[in-house]
Amino acid sequence: MSVRVDESRHRAALAQLDEAEVALRRALALLARAHPLEPPVPDQDRSGGGPGGVQRVQRPCDEQIGHRETSGLVSRYMRGMDERHHLDGRLLAALGSRGAAMFDPYEDDPGNSGLWLLDPRELESRILRVAAAGFQPSVHCIGDRACALVLEAFTKVPRTLRARAEHLQVLRPRDVPLLKKSGAIASMQPTHATSDAAWAEDRLGHGTERQRGAYAWRQALDAGAALAFGSDFPVEDIDPRAGLRAAVTRKPAAEPAWMPEQRLRRDEALRAFTAGAAWAEFAEGRRGCIREGFDDDLTVFGRDVMAVHVDELCSVPIAATVVGGRGVYAGA
């Protein structure tokens, strides 16, 4: 299968990988292709023409976007062509720390409805300016209020730009139709659900409407949204096998499945990690599946991930990887 690395935005972590870790990433084909959504930190740039070498390029955006320089990493492995914004809680200010913007207060923190990193009144204006400049809008949204505002704004963005809702972790039932209406890409990370299951109901309330709309990728897919999966590395494990297991089981470690009604079939999950991710970066004509004329980036698994027991998905060995037609790893 063709594997695309998700939209990991943390080049700092990648720059710190030692040789052993790089070998592992290659074994998983995760250095094959990247589509970063944020500009790199200057002292983390790399130059050179070999594998992993990138060239930093900058060009000024339309002045209406605030004179911001949009930086991209351009090489055969990495390329950035998006404009990303964060609306609600990010990193420590996320659902776990009660920073995601909600309509109602947190169940375990009355009076706190989360944080705003961008004035909601400015959100739609900025998204439309980004779209007018020809960029693909990509907005970080976790809480149900942030997700609703983002999707409502996306209804005014041309579908040809494939606006992306990053994370989309909590969505009210009444806002689900906005997924199809806006044509937004639901860019989600399955391991967030299995990592957060232990405390998510404490924040959202057990059996509540908003809890039922949390990490709900089945809901998003059934609503007609384009689903693109990734890892959110380094917040979560970069290994796509862990993501595949989370998507089809929703089981945190040895615990029972959390909200099993939101599980996906294996073929649906695999499509979200491959063809869905390619669609999200406008690469469906050259990546996302094995086809003549497409980029020859392949991962060969030692066992059939579509047939092994779900609890064995994370331990399926990597037999080989091919990147750009060149073998970069061969298993023992």
C-alpha cells in the first residue's frame, strides 16, 4: 500500500531523531512523503539533495492576510502549501486540560468553557482572506463550539480549496450536516480517542450529547465528509499501525472498546490513512493507492493487516519499504 506521512507540524521532533529512530521511520515509510501545514523553524531547516534534505522557500502572502510570509519545505519528500490557524485550545490547552472551546462548561470544571486563541469574530474573515489568496484553509478545532464555527465558515469557502478541519474532536449532532454542506475534510487522528478515553467522559459528561459526538469518525464518514487520518505526532505515536488499530477497535490497550458504534471497517480506516490523506493534500492523482504512474512509495507488511486479529495489528512486522522507487528498508 502507499503510505503518506500525516500533517505532522513538529519539525523540531523530526530534527532530533537519531539514526536508529530514522531507520524505524523508514521501515514504516513515514519519511516517504510529508505535507506540513506550518512554516519550519529556521534553525531546523536542512539543505542538500540527499534523502531528507530540504530547501526552505518563502514567498509573501497576499497583503490582506496580514503580511505573513508563508514558508514551505520543498523537496521530493516534503512540501507545504497550506495556511493553518488555531481557533481553540492547542497542546496543553486542549480537551485534556479543559482548553478546547465548548458551548457549555466542562462537566468537571463548571464555569470553564475553554479558551479562544483567535477571536471568533475574526475567524470567518481570516478564513475567507486565506481562501481568496488561493490557500487551502486548515483550522485547528477541538471543542464543539470551535468545530461548529469552523464548519460554518467553511460553507463560504470554494469546495475546490478542500478546507480542512483539523482534529474535529467534538461535534454536536445539529452541526453534523455542516460537514457535507461545507465539503470540509475531517482531518482526524484515531489514537486521540484511545489515548483520551480514560478521562474524556469526565470532561464531557457520561452519556451526554456532546460525549456521543466525540472522536466520532464513523459519524463524520456517514455524514459524507472526506476523512483523512494521521497521527498528530509527536503528541501521539507516529506508527500508522497504532492508528489503524485505534480506528477499527477504539480499544485503549486491553480495555473494552470506547464508543464502539464509532468504529470503522478496516478498509475504511486504511482508505482514510492513504487515499483520504492524498485527497487532503491534492495528491490523489499520484498518491494514495498502488496504480501505474503513481508515486512508487510502498510498505510491505509481513502479515496481512486486513486479516490478522485486531489486537495483533500493532505487532505486524514490516518486511520492506520502497520510497520513490528505491528500497530503503528490508526486514530480517
